[in-house]
Amino acid sequence: MRRRAILLLLLLLAASSAPAATARAAFACAPGGPAASLPFCRRSLPVQARARDLVSRLTRAEKVRLLVNNAAGVPRLGVSGYEWWSEALHGVSDTGPGVRFGGAFPGATAFPQVIGAAAALNATLWELIGRAVSDEARAMYNGGAAGLTFWSPNVNIFRDPRWGRGQETPGEDPAVSSRYAAAYVRGLQQQPYAGGRLKLAACCKHFTAYDLDRWGGTDRFHFNAVVAPQDLEDTFNVPFRACVADGGAAAVMCSYNQVNGVPTCADEAFLKGTIRGKWGLDGYIVSDCDSVDVFFRDQHYTRTTEDAVAATLRAGLDLDCGPFLAQYTEAAVAAGKVSDADVDAALLNTVAVQVRLGMFDGDPAAGPFGHLGPRDVCTPAHQELALEAARQSVVLLKNRRGKHRAGVLPLRPATHRVVAVVGPHAEATVAMIGNYAGKPCRYTTPLQGVARYVKQAVHQAGCTDVACAGSQQPIAAAVDAARRADATIVVAGLDQKVEAEGLDRSSLLLPGRQAELISAVAKAAKGTVILVLMSGGPIDIAFALNDPRIAGILWAGYPGQAGGQAIADVIFGHHNPGGKLPMTWYPQDYLQKAPMTNMAMRANPKSGYPGRTYRFYTGPTVLPFGHGLSYTQFTHSLAHAPAQLTVQLAGGHAAATSLLNATRSGGSARTVRVAHARCEGLAVPVHVDVRNVGGRDGAHAVLVYHAAPLSAAVAGAPARQLVAFEKVHVPAGGVARVELAVGVCEGLSVADRDGVRRIPVGEHSLMIGELTHSVTIGVEQLGV
């Protein structure tokens, strides 16, 4: 963890005393109001008791109007209307109707899009971002410009490189996505308060197996995702479990698509059985917007509107983003399709979250966050954090060796005095913040960032826009600028017209004539050529990686409001890059082998299906998951890790013997069901010394991968899987010890074809950089 990040944390924790510009009136329980003395207004009572009291006082007509996102008020009880839909994916966003910019709140800090932040592999950073967003969101709530229920983060697995919303996610790896989910939710909610109180209520979305928007004639409103139990257990559901069980998320959103023929918002096994039952959700379940209407009108899942109401409420949905439940629930109750008790159950979950948020505590200015106001939005500390996050998000993909064996990057201002900055993203602003963004405090474009380092920054666009289509593109002007400059930086990539919600990609190549621009500039340039890519999804840039005239390549994701400064800081060596790719970069021909509609993670050699993500795909890549270079070099040495570990079985001797007999998975191979193991505290400690053997200080992500023993392999086990990671800052010539722990039941288990987690008995491999360590897992010997 950098010293700078520690300072940022201290700044974030120093709350401003600025009052809100326009004080928000009490949502409910206002002093002297009609309900001030009623039990649901008494802060001394338990949360559930307060929620039950309010619900018990409502008429059926009042109740149904609380089942939707734009919930109506109950004036006779002094309860205001409330808009549940606010967004804060990577900063407070006005994508949903709950947030309104203007007046005292003209904007909010725009952090890097999630896919970029994930590349930092820094869980401390992720939580710091969540805390900063939480401050700004509460400040806007106090000023009447936002709600308290934010439908973020998106923790779907980035399964297919074409997915337009992959940019919103932490990438393709379940371990990274899980840790991101828990860290960001903890940052947003900040719940170290008595009685499970919340600063904000986060929502993890979109449950589950949702990663297709519109592709090849199929859209998300009509798609039935056929998913194997094995893939649900070890891939699609993993981040949601972490979100609820580890992060304590107050909400989960179900998705538009069906899974194995059942709409997720009408799947009782998912909503009541898994989310609320197995994982213990303490909160509410909300539909993606109009999902109930979608499964009735588009998917024709039920015959009548009343049947649709019954299907979703009985499955465990609590809140409908859309008007459907407000329109049809009373008729469904009258027809006997659902009961008043079903409606009450949903409302108890939503009202309980509002109670935990302090919405029934009277004057919000008197609450623990009532001091937050306009001065707490776009603070210097938050903007510095956005810059630091953008720096940590940059991934160095290529750095050609120079004359003295060091990489060509970083550039030196004294040598590179005149720099041409070309390409469609050279002056990027809105493109840098991706989707589900708000209005940033300010922008620093790549051109502005570079100009701060050099004597003269010369700009030529080269392409009129990202599409870069047609014969009239100003490529020649960019080439001419490159001929005259000491160095040329080409800033290219994608934007929301290429990848977005409702828009999946049809190609992994750069749009239009961008590749032509890059190659032409590289061929003509007098000096060093650096390529910078902005995108959410991977790009087939094999041509640039193989071109010796392109000395360096950076991927910046969508780096947020400070993206241009962060890019320049990396190019000129103010920041040593330490990001790693959070997704595999596939070649273009991968698309012909893997239809987006095929949800299988595992490869099928018989059909030629190649599998997905680094865990199951073994074909050629443009760049692998986890790739990322530095301006220095790191080595690893193992300081401590056991060579063997014993798993104890749950139950008495006789019961344990029976369980052990049931663990054989075919032949002589043995596995232990996780459900049969004593998992508490069972972990493999892994202590690694990281040495910086280069000449620059730098941050390094220690990645620990696991491979199950071949002799006890469960069919379809990943070839390797990330099970632990940690970011560490190491000064030049220094050594830092990183202490990690790999949970045996979580990290060393694999899912079988029935979706049952098993721990293979035998020799497991842990791989850390150039190291491989073996640890033998045994089973407690039982005397019988």
C-alpha cells in the first residue's frame, strides 16, 4: 500500500463540517408530525420491529404503491415518497432518476470505470473509492439531490469479450470480482454502526449469468441462458455470494434473462433459496428495470398479469423497478394468486433497509452524516484519489528495449521536447468516464496531461471520431505531425458508440481506420511512438505488438476525469505502472469459435468450442489475463508455506467414516465435500518476499494461482485459478514480505458437474510468479 494512499485515507476520514446548501426535510417521523410517537419512529426499537409496525398500519392500496422504485408517500403517516433508483458505479451518477445534478451539486468525482480500477488489483483502493463515493452521495442526499439506495456495483463475470457492459465489471476472474464486490460495498455502506445501520445501501447486480445485451439477433429481454450447475457454482454466482456474505450488501438485483428456462426474477430457488437462504441476505431483492413486465410480455412466462405478480412475489422479489407491481398486485390479491402476507413480506425487507439508513429517524441533519454537504463533493482529496486510481489502473502492455537494454518508456522531457499527440482520443473528455457515469468535477484530457511535461505538444486528431470511417479522415495531418516530433503518442480505442449497454461488439479489432492511422504514424515518425488505448473490452492489437516501430503500448481502460493526467504521469515516469489485465485479450478469430449465446465456460474439444477466460481457454491469446509490465523488475521467494495440511471431517467418528466413503469421485481419486469439512480457520498461509531488483520504486501485485492434483482431478476443474492476490509497494533495491492466506474450502476446492464443491485429496500446486509450491491435502485419520 503506497504512503500516498494512506494519506488519502486520512483525508477522506476527515469529514467536512459544511452544512447542506438546502437542508432536506425529514423523510418520515418529523418532530411534531402525525407519526412521531408511533413505534416505527422509535430509534430504541429493533429494526425489524419498527418495519413491522409501519407495514401493519398500511392499507393494501398503500402497500402496493410501495412495491415499485418510485414509491408513493403515505401522507396520513407522515411518510414521504421515495425514488429507490440511484446509481454509483464509479462515482455518483445521474443515470437513474434518483440523482439530479445542478445548483449546489454541479457534478461529482468521476473515478475510473470499474474494469480499469480492477486492473489495479488493490482492494484498499477499491474500498477508498467506495468511501469517497459514499461521502458524496450522502452529501447530495442531504441536499435533496440523491437517494440513499444505490444500485451498484455490477459484479457479473466478463465472460465474452464482445459484451458491451464488460466495462462495468471487475473482469473475468471470480476471485478478483468477489474481492472487488466486497471491498466496494463495504466502502459504500460503511456499516460499523449499531444495529446494522447503513450510510448507503449498495446493490449487487445483475443476478445471474447476465452478460449478453444484443448480439446476433438475440437480446437480453428474450435470452434464455442455459447454464450448467458447475458453471453457476464456480463462476457466475461467486461474486454475488461474496457481495452478500463478505460485503454485507443490502440488496441484490435480478436480471432480465432467463436461466435454464426460468426468469431470474421469478426463480424461487435463486431468490429465496440461494440469495436469502444460503447466503443470508439482510436486505431486499429488486428487479432490473421492467424485468417483471419483460418476462410477462416478451418472454410469455405467465398467462396473466396476476400470475406474473404471483410468480415474482412468491419467488422472493421485494421491489419492482417499474410500475408492474403497483398496477397489478391488488388484482392478484383479489384473485387469490398472492396473499397480503406475500406483499407484507416484501415490504418488511425494503422498509427495514430504510430504517437502517436512518430514514425513519426524523431530521437527517441530526443524524451521523447530517454534516455532509456541497463542500464534501469534488473535494481535493477525492479528486486526488481519482487521479491515483487512474494511475494505478494503467497497464503497460509493451515496452521495447532501448539502446541501454532498459525499456524505451518512460519518455524524458529533456529529450522529448516536442511531442505529437494524435488519435481520436487525444482530446477525450466524456469518453474517459465510460457508462453509468455522472457529471465530473473537471476533465484533464490526454493532450493536456502531456502538455504539462513537454515544451510543445502538437495535436492532430488523425480520425474525426472513434469510428474513423470513410476516405476523408485526416490521417495525413497526423502523419506529418509525427514526422516533425521528438515523440508521438497515439491515443486510440473504443467508446460508448462501440460498446455499451444494449450494444455488444461484433469485432475485436479497432474501429474503422484506426489501425491504419497507427501504422502510418509509426512508419513515418521521426521519434519514439507510444500507443495508448482506451476501452472497456479487449482489442486484438497483434499488429501493434508485433510492430517494432511502436515502442510502447498502454491500456488505460476508461480512466475517469483525471485520465489524461494519469496517462501522462505514466508515460513520463512520474508513476511506475503496476496494473494487470483483468481479462484475456483474444485474437479476432476467437469470435468465430464462441457464439455469445453459448454459456459454457469449459472447452469442448469435440465441437471445437474453445472455452472462456484464462481458467478454461487454452488457445492463443493476444495478451493473457494478468499481463502487465513495470519500469522495474520484481522477483519472488517463498518465506513460508506448509507442505501439507489435514482436512477434518464434520460429525462423529462413525458419521465421518461414512462421509469419507462417500467422497470417492470415481476410481481411486478422493475428494472431500466442502459441506462435510470443518472449514473454519482452515487455510494455507503463504508468505512471499518480493524483491525489487530494478532501479525504480514500484508497486507489484502478488498473484497466487492454484491447480488441483491431477490424480484426484474433478472433471472440468480449471487449469489454474487465481486464489489470492495482494498489492505491495517496494522501493528500488528493497524487499517486502506479503502474507496471504488461501482458504482450503474456498480456494483449493473445485465444483463438480452437479455444482457440488469438493476438496481434492493429494498434492495441490500454488504458483506465484516464477515459483511453484506443493501442498499435500490429507484427510484426518479416523480410528474406528
